[in-house]
Amino acid sequence: MPNDFESMLARLVEMEQAVVTGSDAVPVTFYTQEAPKYWTNHIDGGDVALESENIEVVTYRITATLFLSTTTEGFDQEAEKYIHVWVLPILEYFGRRRQMKRTSADVAVTNLSPLGAQITAWKADYGVMASGIGQSMFAIDFNFEIPMTIDTNQVIF
């Protein structure tokens, strides 16, 4: 049975596939695919804060990378312009779904903080070597902060 962190990552992957129709997504960093569009997810770390005596909030930092196209795709800088096309729709999609629900049919992510998931920054990547055959690609990195609560009832001896 997956833990809360694994379940949250699984939902993030489902949301990535939903926002970019026809894309693939994986919950790991080291992954290559020849055909864009696809997402990878890099766990950057996290912060732990005490909310109360029995509750800690762990804020996970994850960089989700959307690989858009090979740098040689299309004509007239078509491949690079995919960055312009996708940034705003992705920011809007995740901004409207901080509780990590694609639709009302999705169950809540267990122990997700009421603050919800948020994209805190993004950056365009030019010429990323992510193809299995060494072809460089255009991509966008989205930095997520996802706070989750942990029940830490104190052990009393």
C-alpha cells in the first residue's frame, strides 16, 4: 500500500497528464523518451515545521519538467515557441487545483495541508539533453511546494 507521499506523487503525475493532453508523466527524474511531450519529477527536498504539539507540516519541493520538443522540430523556431504556448495554461490549471483534484470525482489527497500545492516558480530550459539518443530538447521546469501534515502524537514513557 502506498504511503501519503507516494499517493501525492501519483496524483501529481495524473494532473500533469491531464493538463497536457496526450503527454506521459513519471514520478522520477531519470527517464528518457524519444517522443515529446512528457513530464519527469525531481524531488528537491523539503522543510519540516511544527504546527502543534502533535502535528508537523512537511513541505515537499518538487521540480516537474515538461519536455516539449526536440530543438530541431518544425520551422521558424516552432519548437522553442511551445514554451510560450504552455506556461500560462499550466500555471492556471495548477493554480485552480491547489487541493490536487482534477475533477470533483477525485478523492482528496490524504494529509494534504489545507494550503494546498502551489507552483512557486518556473524556468524555461533550452537544449536539455534528455533524449535517449542524445537529441537536445526544449523543456519547462515548474517548481512545486506541496505541504502535507504528519500526525506526531508524542510517545510518553
